Amino acid sequence: MATDTDFIAYIIEQAGLGARLTHRRMFGEYALYVDDKVVAFACDNSLFVKPSAAATRLAPGLPQRPPYPEAKDYPVADELLDDTDRLRELLLETAVLMPVPKMKQAKADGKTKKK
């Protein structure tokens, strides 16, 4: 089952990060970004946070399961969707630990843009 846009809107509203939290459709589901860094995925109307020290420290009791077939387990943060402060902190701390997006060359005009 694909994630619906109402669920994405709910995550964005609950996180309270304004324009810092964005999303992009990927393979019928969504990737969520904080400051252009992937921090989570929305799959089957569940929020899967990138595994990191932030998730281990801030939400050690979250259940884990793969967001899609053959993926590794990710913390499922659905229970944090009604706790704005904890959700925001988890997303922000996860972003701090994620790598900066790589730049790639655009072929048409030679200008660089984010991947």
C-alpha cells in the first residue's frame, strides 16, 4: 500500500519544522529531508527514521522493521507522531548525523546542482 499525501502532510505538521522539512516521492513512497539531508522514509503510512545514534539515544524503544522488502530494519517512529517535541528532536538530531548531499554535474549547462 502506498503512502498517501495526507500522511505526509500530517508528519510535516507534527514535526513543526516548517520549510526545513521537505519530501520527495520515491518508488511510490516518500523520502523526508531536513536541510536537504534524508532523515526518514514514509512507507505504507508509517514513518521510518534512518538508523543512527540519534534514534538509539532518543528513542531506543521504537519497534524496528524494514520499510520495503529486502531493506534492513529501520526504527518505526509512528508512536512519536503525536509528540511534536520528541519527533522534531529526533529528526533534527538525525539530520546532524547524516552526510551532506553530494553535488553532481548537470550535463546540459555545466552548472552543478544537488543530487
